[in-house]
Amino acid sequence: MTLRYTPVVTGLPATVPFVGPEAQERLRGRLFRARIGANESVFGPSPRAIAAMAEAAQDCWMYGDPDNYDLKAALAKHHSVKPENIAVGEGIDSLFGYTVRMFVQPGGADTVVTSAGAYPTFNFHVAGFGGRLVTVPYVNDQEDPQSLLDAAREVRPKLIYFANPDNPMGSWWSADALQWLIKGVPSETLLVLDEAYSEFAPKGSVPPLDVSNAQVLRYRTFSKAYGMAGARVAYVIGEAGVIRNFDKIRNHFSVSRIAQAGALAALADQTYLADVVDRVATARERIGAIGRANGLTPLPSATNFVTLDCGRDGDYAKRVLDGLIVRDVFVRMPGVAPLNRCIRVSAGRDIDLALFADALPLALSAAALTT
Amino acid sequence: MTLRYTPVVTGLPATVPFVGPEAQERLRGRLFRARIGANESVFGPSPRAIAAMAEAAQDCWMYGDPDNYDLKAALAKHHSVKPENIAVGEGIDSLFGYTVRMFVQPGGADTVVTSAGAYPTFNFHVAGFGGRLVTVPYVNDQEDPQSLLDAAREVRPKLIYFANPDNPMGSWWSADALQWLIKGVPSETLLVLDEAYSEFAPKGSVPPLDVSNAQVLRYRTFSKAYGMAGARVAYVIGEAGVIRNFDKIRNHFSVSRIAQAGALAALADQTYLADVVDRVATARERIGAIGRANGLTPLPSATNFVTLDCGRDGDYAKRVLDGLIVRDVFVRMPGVAPLNRCIRVSAGRDIDLALFADALPLALSAAALTT
């Protein structure tokens, strides 16, 4: 008996780098006391969204509307585009997967350019569909438009990935820099512009939407500022002809009816969103202050997390991270050097950050001892 | 500017055959009064599942556990298998998509065998990943094991699709017939055994699970008997080595935290499930009686719907269907001749079936007039 998997699937690693905090809790035999590692919004969704989801739970014997009609209409209005410029998906990861699948097939000819250390799930999909990944380094802890365009001119990729603001570094570019990047994209290449953190970004750093440009797709999510990571709903904005391709391959019924209701209510509550953005800004200040008080350097952040430079190598930062984990504080760190000299701390409530403030000096002492 | 889509995606149709009832309501400008067309469970999920989902809505700022650990543990116990024999997905459609992707890549060499008129979403994925679909006819309104195995011996497919009980006809086979099919599957072929309706099936029609056999995957869902179609959670049971491949390609965070909580609670309430199965049996009797009273022939059903033979061709059945739709009764029909001489009516509450009983004679009169 030999089942005939595709060569791509046969070649994929059996393990993937997505360890959830629950898995760590099971390993530790103990719950985390502060969950500030996955850039989730501990401030939660709008109470109106919670109420809408609780209400929708009763109706979940019905499939959600496969057209996501009401949500697309509301998003179109919110962004001053048309519903045909929007595709809704079961989380931003699935939208990345669909995008890669549109352009990448096995054989080695389909190339994708990204930055070494940028969002790994995007790379997971490139590998998963048999694409060839070309990476350029971060420059000054930022994804670098010039480097990406240089690589693109060389390898003529089908896709370029760029996040603004960036995860895991928290860095961002001005709208002008983004426009320069967009203009420089080779004519047969699509720019995958990940804007998962855009609601936190300073004014002037997110370029205006231009749905006449078929070379850019803009990805947004309800998982971060809207606080609905566990509901699974995100969307992508772009030129109608490009967007139409999602309908060719997406799982049409995959957005839950509960998530649709929650997203509609969350979108309608922009007051709550603004409040979250304020609270996140306060939390960023606090994380930076805690870091500085312990000799770490907070990097500027336009997101709901702060990346703290531990000032040494990846091994040291990993020891600091482990020292926080063992003290019940869930945080994460970048996976690639030199970014991995840092740890990454998500915005938390006062109680979460107090736990972090208590644990950090102990973690640093322990990390220094084991050198 | 020419974006370079893959040849497969370029060749896919821009329209897909998944019109939701909401789209029909928007076209009609009027809501349906009875929603008995998509084999949803109008009886709803267990009240305990609703409560668990409402509760989880508050926690949905957290991603769901990407390992689906608790749910897999509960399912493993329920089915007397191990957690490593189970993969959980965001609906059965996504699990079919992942399965097809494991085995099918473009080039024309990767063949899949199914029955003409069987579940179209499975075929959507085969086309979507560039596979070649070979179909055999239904025999006596049943998917036919002999025909499928004959075709399989000829084309050596990577996958065979089989549903037991069957949608859209409601028919089923004995466990012995299934065992015969399983034994006959060519040694390099995987049997995709869709058991979405298995909770409704008569005793002795679902073969025992055998997770030592790597040639069969068994697909189950919370969308039908458990009444959670809009929550998006399903699972597949099989040999651990085969199951492991889902981890290579699935969207690890795609099952919502709300769905995880709901599924756990629903699974724990087998008393409610048994009650639903009873109510569905009663509804099937009633649908059959309404059909017979109007000169239609109900086909035997092991599912939560009854397929009614309208006794003429597909055009006629379509007119009957349209007559029901226009009278605010949402029903569907098989898409392929000769199955499309029938309409398909999902189990409903008394009120739903009373609306159907009122509308059917009018729909039949109108269909006869427009001959």
C-alpha cells in the first residue's frame, strides 16, 4: 500500500512552528497568568460585538451567508470602496493561503519575495504550494522597500510580501514610502500588503486605498484591534478583477455566522475601537518603561506590541523569554537573527503588565546567570 | 501589467454553484418563511452548546487552541480512537480541500473518482487543485460501489469519494457493503468516506472505525445532526500517519474558539442529539406523507432530508422547486440527471412542514400549467 501524496506535501516538514500558548500550558502543567505573547487584544471586542455573537450562537444552525453580503457592504462603506473590491475570509492566514494558491504552483519557477524574519505563516503557504521563497534582510529593524524591489527586479517574483506596520518588529513606514514601493513593483508582480495592525498606525503611515491598482492587495483583520482573533474573520481589499479570483477557490461557507455578526457589530462601534487604540498606546508606553527600567531598549512601535531589544544575541533573548514563560508570562520573540536579539510583548491591561514588570528582572537575572 | 495566475486558477470558472438562501432572499426582495433547503438542522444545537458559544464569545479575543487539543481528546474518547487519529477543521469542506491538496496537483495525471451528482464541493476542490475528475452514474439512486471500483481499477485514481448516507438522494448502504467497498479499493488509492449524515443512519449501516487502515478517511461534521452549520467545525478520522499530513498544510488557527467550545458542549450532550435524531425521523415521515398526498414518491432516507421523486424530468422538478421558492419555501434539488427529477426537502419543525404542505400543491399546479 502506498498512497501517492504530491511531491510538495511529501517534502513538507511534519512539524510546523505554530505552538499555541495552550500547548505550552499543557507542557508546563500550569496556566499563564499574563497572555501577552500573540498580539491578541486582551481588551477584548466591543461589548456590542460580544452581544451580537452571543445572539448569533442561537442561529448557528444556519450556515453563514457565503457571499458575506452584509459585512462586505458595511466594509465597503467604511473604506469608501465597493463590495466587489472586498473578499472576506476565515482569518488573514486563509486569505494569504488563497492568494499564494492563485499564483504559486510546484515546479520551482514560481518565486515569492519577502523579508527574512517576516510573518512565517505567509512563508508556510509559499512552501505549502510548492513556491520558491527568496528573502532579503531587514534593515534597521524594518522591512526594506529598496531591498525588496532590488530582489524583485532580479527574480521577477509573482508576489512580494510586505507588512506595514510590521510584525514582529513593530516598525512602520510613511505612506509616501509605501507609495514609492507600490510604484516600484514590477509590472507582473502582486504586492501582498499585510495591514493587520493598520488600526494602530500613526496618521500618515497607511497609504490611501487605490482599488484601481491591480498590483496591490491590502489585508485587514478583526483579530487585532477589533479583538476577535478567536472568531476568525478578516478581509482583503483590491481591484475587482483580482478580488474575483478568491471566489474561484475559497471555501465559500467558511466564515462562521457568528463571526459575521460579530464583525458587523464591531465595525459599527468605532468609538470602542478608538478607545482600544488609546489603551494600547498607553500600554506601549508602559512596556517601554518597564523595558528601560531593566536595561532593555524598546523599539518604536505602530502596533499593539512592543519589541524589546535585549542587547545581546538570540540565545540570550531566548533565555530571557524562557525566564518569563517559566514565571507564567506568555510572550514571544522574533525567529530570525538579528531580529531575535529581541523579545516581543503584546499590549496588556495593568494587571498583565504588572506581572510582566515583576517577572522581567528575575528573568534577566536568570538569563545572565546561565551565560 | 499582467499578473501571472497559475494555469489552474486561470482556467477555473468565475462563477461557482453555491447560491446561499440569503442571496435568493436578496433577489426575491423577501425572506423565506421556511428554510428547509440546505440540510441545516432547524432544531438547532444543544442549549448547552449555545450557552458555551455565548460564553466563549467573551473570550474570543484569544485565538482558539491551534491543536484543538480538548476537542480532539473528547472526540477520541467518543469514538474509541486516539487523538492522533483525528484532525479537526473549519467545516467539512475545508477538510475535503486539504485532502485533495495532499494528493492532487496540476498536470492531468492526478485522477479522482466520484459519482455524477454527488457532493459538488468535493468536485470544486478537485478542479481547484487541477485534478481530473472521473464520474460513474448512480445506480437506483445510490452511489454504486461496484461502478466506483470498476472505474478505479481502470484509472487508478488517487482518491475515491463516497458518501454514506448519501446527499442529495438520502440513500445508504449496509456496513457490510461498505466493508466490501473498502476491501476493494486499489492499494494506492485513498477512500474519502463522507459520513456527514452518519448520526441519522440506521444501526448497521456505518462500518466500525478501523484506524489501522491508511486507505480510508472518515469525515464527520457538527453542521448536521449537531445543528452547528454556522459555527464551522468538522473532523476527520483515520490512520495516524495519514492524519499527520493535515498538519503540514492546514490553517492551524482556523477553527474558531467559539466553535471549539460549542462542539465540546454539543458532543457532551448526546441526549439532545438523540432527541434531534428522533425529531428528524418524525419530520421525514411527515415530508414523505406530504409528498405522497401530492402524488410524489419519497425516496427512503437515512439523513435529515427526504428526496421526493416528482416523476418526470429535471425541467419539471425545477418548475416545482421554483414554485416552492416563490411561495417562500427554501428547498433545493439534485443537479444532475436522472437525480434531478427530484426535489430535496430538509427536516423541519411542524411550522416549516405546514408551510411546505400548503405550498406544494400550488407549486405542482403551477408546474403542470407551464408545461
